[in-house]
Amino acid sequence: MSFFFGKGSMTDMGERYPLLDRHHESNIPGLYVIGNIAGTPDVKAALNAGFDTARHIADMVLRRTAATDIRVVIIGAGPAGVNAALELGKRGVRYVLIEAESRFAAIKRFEPEHAFYLARTGDRDICGDLWFGDCKAGELVRRWEDDLKSRSLELREHEKVVDVKKIDHFEVVTDKGRYRSEFVIVAVGKLVLLNRLDVAELQPIPPGKVSRSMVEGTGMPSEFLKKAGIRLENTWDWKRWTALSLTAIGVFAFYMIKKLHPGWFHFGGRDLAGWYPFLYSALVLYFGIKAIRRYRDPLQTRKYLSLIFFQLAFYSIIPELILNNWRAYGLVYAWPLALGPSTWEGFLQEPGKFYFWWTLGMSFLVLPIFVLFTGKQYCSWVCGCGGLAETVGDQWRHYSPKGPENVRRERAIYWILGFAAFATLAVGFGIDARMGGWIKGTYNWVVDLFLIAIIPISLYPFLGGKVWCRYWCPTAGFMQLLSGWMTRRGIGKYRIDSNKDRCIACNMCSRCCEVGIDVRKFALKGESFDNLSTSCIGCGICISVCPTGALAFSLSALGGKATAGIRATWVDQFPKGASFDV
């Protein structure tokens, strides 16, 4: 198995969706992808995507002369495709809607009593002519069919699309004929049935047979997308390799200059190393505010405000401007991020003894109490390293490595923790000094420079923001051991609960998890997860992006009892227009 490519590799992000812009347009000009295949998590979002895309295309079509008789071909008569067709028809745009089965075929596969929920994410209103709200599958199909009785729909049912080509126009080839058009909207679904979540074995679903007792899953029509030339996110071609190389070179050069030649940049009495905390804080502030505006969710707002506060107060203003003492970073940082191999001697020198005892208490008294109630939420609500990952790295969180192989790779964190413990004791008891200081030097370069900064920051746009936090951070490893031990003993309070009756298997929770947890697997079974079963850092993003409110913190001093509100649908922001794919 390849370490960097293929299933189970570090670039295995799970389900990959088409790379789209903010109008749902793919890399092929004029070809749009909406609905389930585009990562739209729920019916309301699908309806709105169909409406928005149709309106966008209609505005362009009505401003230019027709080059083909049919202006738009829509592939797939699900809620997104039908809503797009209705809007195009209202605006006088000639279209053809092609469906391999019958309209709303995916919805009809559910048992009539299967519950659908109005998503609590995304826009408050539903756009277009199709109704939707909390209802049963049978009622939904009846209402939609009644709505369509009074409307003209250019629908071709039981006609399978076999190819989509583009020269100066689009040519859609089906098993019954060919259609020429200026635009194509792909709105096909991807509902399939998995026998078991841990076995990727797909089976067709008979109509009216999907029920709560079955496990719902998804499967991308990869062959169709590949044949049509639609680019998927996280595609590793020469352009992406070039982007990775240039990013790594830039980050490497910056940190090498900061470490070896900070005086090359000097302004206002500070060199590059002196300005670094303020540059770091500016990035957290800017991208933190962007994240708050992106999610519009009370839980995420509290998290990002917490990160911004700690970054500005404890990681820049207090240590750099008020106390002017680098040891003051230990006021919030715990071992071994503070009082580690690279800082031990400085803490023992005057006037560092106060910080020595403070950081000792912070690490082995305050932090364990914090972990008791909040698990590893320190990583995503307080820590400066995690703060940069949560803010700057948020736009690429869906690229985080997924799957059991990548979960097993998390064990590397304990090797780093062991090395940090050994190095801390070796430096503290003078053993390293008698050996020429090579242990401290190795730790400084390997852990404090490459593993904490150069490598993970370079990988933000390619593997998400949590490579350091998930695989290498010794403080995170320390908290993982503490939280897991407390949970095993029955005293740990932290966990995330799920309600399987509300789970729609959209996979938004798993897709957005930066530490690669298969959240959907727990939600479908109605199981809770904690730091005994996962490496959850308590960022709460799975709770915020869940369309139906199926997830919630059980108890968290930071997150509180999460309540669902109106918030932005994450898929409306990513990957469209925010991916580092080039």
C-alpha cells in the first residue's frame, strides 16, 4: 500500500467531490454539478443549488444569441435537477431534463414512513417551486407529484446518459439519442446501500426498501465523472505537485531565515523573530473572523473568539509587550510545549523560577482537570498551534487523511511524546550537557522546527490543518492518554452524543473532521464517541455542519450543550472557490 497515494494513504480524504466554483461550475466551462454528487448534504440545499444554478445560467443565456436549439441539458431528475428545470422554464430558457429511471427515484426508494428533516444549516428559505419541510417520504413524493401536475416539465425518463462531450458546444449522448446544448447541469444522485460500514461493497437499492434498519452510504459515479473530464478535488497532477513544492520551499525559507538570520528583516526595533508573534496573531485574527462569518454558528463563533483571544492576549501582547519575557508563553502552554527540552534551562534561571512552578502546575494539575471535563478541547479552543490550524487551515479541513490506516498512524504521537519526556529529563538533570547537548539540539530542530512548523504548515492546503496536532504534538498525546484513562475509569466527562433517528448519512460530519474520525459511523448507530474511541479534539465542527442536529456535546465546559440553529452549510463554502487545487 502506498504511503502517499491510494486508499489508506495520507492523501485518502474519503469521498472526493467535483472541484467547483461558487456558481457550481466545474473545470469545464458551461458544465455545472449540483445536488448529491456535488456534496450537497440535504434536500433543502439541493433544491437551493438547483434554483441558484438555473438562475445563474438563465442570466447568461438571455444575454446572448442561441447557438443550439436546446440551451441547457439537465442530467438527473432529483430535487436539484427538477428545481433547476422549473426555474429555467419560468425564465423562458429551453431545456431538456434526462433521467435514467423516474423522477425523484432516490426519494421513492425510501419506505413511505421514512422521516425527512428540514436542514438547520444553510439558508433559512427554500428557493423555487418545490415544497419541503419536516415530513415522511411518502408525503414528500405525493406533494411533489401534485406540484408537477400543473407545470410543464421537459422530462425524458428511462433514458441513460452514456457520454458528455464538448467541442464548441456540448453533446450529451444517451442510449436513445443525442442532445446539443450550450450548458449542462449534472444533478445525478449517489445513494447506494452498504452491507456494513467497514466493507466497501455496493448493492443496488430496490424501490421502497430503504429503512432505518438499513445502513445508508454513498458512492460516487467515478467513471461518469472521469469520462466527462470533470476534475475532482485533491487530484494529484503536476500542477498540484508544483504547488506543494513551492509552498514547502516558501515555508522552509521563511522559518530558516527566522531561525538563522532573523536580522535580515528589521523594522521598528524588532527583527523577524520579534515580529513573528504579531504576524502569527494577525493570521489567526483574519482567518478566525472569516471562519466566524463562514459558519454563522454560535458554537463555532465561541470557539474562534476563544482562539483569537488566547492568541492575542497570551501568545503576543502579554509575553511580548507587557512582560517582555518569552517564559510568559508558559502561562497557558503546557508541557512539553512549555517546560520542554528547549526551554527547561531558561525556566530554572532567574527570574524564571516563577514560570517553572507555574508551568509545572499548569501541566500536571490544571490541564488534567481541564481534560476531565473537555477532553482535548485545549487543542482547538486554546492552543496557539491548534489556533493557526483551526483558522488558516480550516478552508482545507476536508483534505484530512481518512480511514483506519491513517488512524493507526496516529500512534506516532506517542513516540514523539516518549522522546519529549526522555529529552526533558535528560536536559533537566544535566545528562544532555555532559553529552554535548545533542539531545536538545535534535529536539529543537526535529520537533520544535520541522514537525511543529515547516512540515505541517506546508501541508495545510494538501492534508488539512491538523497534521501536527494529530500525529506529532506531544501535548496532544499527553492529553489523549489522560482523557482515555479518565474515560476508561468512568470519571471522564467528555463525549459527543448522536441521535441515529436524525442521521441522514450525508457524511458532512466525517468529511469536515480534521482528525479523520468516521463520525457518520457512530451517528448511524446512535453511539457516542470520546477520547477512548477516537482522537477527537472537540472542535465541534461535526455538530455545526450536521444538517439535522444529530450530534451534540454531552458535557463540555467550552462547547456546552450544543443546540442547532441557523448556520451556513459548509458545502456552500468548500471546496468551491477555496481549494488549493490548481
